[in-house]
Amino acid sequence: MVEQVLVVPRVQLFGNDHNPHGFGTRSLGFYRGRIAEHARFVDRPAAEEDSSLKQIIPYALVRRGRRVLTLTRLAKQTEKRLHNKMSIGVGGHINPDGGMEGIVDRGLRRELEEELHIRADVRVRPVGYINDDSTPVGSVHFGLVFDVEASSEDVAVRETELMEGGFRGAEELPGLADRMETWSRFLVENLGSILGPAI
């Protein structure tokens, strides 16, 4: 059976707005509204080759205070382009699961449950979006960024053969940015607006 993923046609997502680049917050409500109005499911193989469609990806930054969960993708992962890349985002495609109402938030929760053991209480809030049309992969994806604040660091990677991870201070992350996947680099550049100023 072919996997289906949630998409929005590019022209309906962006409207008359120019295509944004990098991490942004200004039009978050606008984009969330366009997704709610125009999203549909298509076969993933077709979506991966069609830049007129944007696959919607919930992308979560998990943290406790100013300590951020940092992941490293290991060489056993199937996506070779991501081997040994670091990430401060947990995310993935949204598949059909019984109705469009709240589908992005359910997709986020499912992705967190699949990737991580979270034994802490969490507070989830949408904080922005990511778009990067400068690469073939980026041109077919649109990220909705969520801040997931945990009450403790009792968070662990599930598939330890594919990924390893732990919490690092936010001040360490700029020095690691050159090892990170593109979307995580965007988040590192904007940590101040996501986490708030250091006290």
C-alpha cells in the first residue's frame, strides 16, 4: 500500500505572498488557516517529485528550560543524506488517521510518540514555520514549528540503533550548527525568539 501524506498546493498555501525563506513567525496564523482550508492527501512518491505541492511537516523542538534535546542520526538510517547529521527538531509526514480536524496536532503527537519516550509532562505551543525552496528536498516540504517544553529531562530516543540524543545548553548549539540539517540550523539562528531571552 502506498503511503499517503498531507499536502497543500503551493499557490493555495502562500497565496499572493512571496514564498518565505527560513524560519518565520509573522504569518503563522495565516499559514495554519490555509492548511486547515486546503490540505488533502496524496501518494507520497508523487508528492516527493512535485514542487507545486508542499508536504506539511510538524517539527518539534523539545526542551527543558534552555536545555534543548539534540539528536544525531546514525548511519543505519535509510535516508543517506541525513547520516551523522545533528538535529534539534523531531518531525515527520502526516498520514491519514480519521478526519482533518486537528490533523496537524495529532500528527505532531504521533511523531513525538514514535520517536521518543517522554516520561515528563509537556506543554506544546506553535511558534513558527520553516520554508526552504533552495534545495530539492526543501522545495516539497513546509514545516510547522512547535515548542515542546518538558517538565524534566526524562526524554529518550526510542530507536537507538537509528538515532542518539541528549539535552544540551542552548549556548552550545551555535557551535554545532554546521553539523546540523538545514531546518535545525534555521532554529538555532532563531533560538532567542523561540526560547525568549536568557535571564
